[in-house]
Amino acid sequence: MEVVYFAWVRERIGLPRESVTTAAATPRALIAELSAREPRYGAAFADPSALRVALDRKLSDFDAPLAGVREVAFFPPMTGG
């Protein structure tokens, strides 16, 4: 699956996107798996409450199933103005 990072998440990880093979069943489990890779992921995902997730470009929940999902995007909350 493709994992896409936006804003400061992308800056901390150092990549805009990457293809990952995962056994994670939810975005929350994917965060745990990615965070265990190396410190830059741990820094990006240190406070999941400061993040939002989209599955196949639809805003979703961190406990939603990843089965069949092709793209997961992580980004900070957006504000209007």
C-alpha cells in the first residue's frame, strides 16, 4: 500500500510517500509498525492525537480496517481561514 505524509509529518520522516508492505489491520497498528522502524518515524507519530488519517482519500478513524485499502495518508488537522 502507499503511505502518504503531509506537512510536518512529511518533514519529520523526510519522504512525501512510500510503498509499504504491512500486516497492520488498522491505521493505529500501522503507526506502531512504522514508529518501530527508526527514530524519524517515532518522532512523526509521537502524538497520534495531533494527526488525522485518510484511507483511499476519505477521512477515517485510526481504528478503521485497512483490508483492501490502497492509500493511507497521515496529516495534521487543517484549519480554514
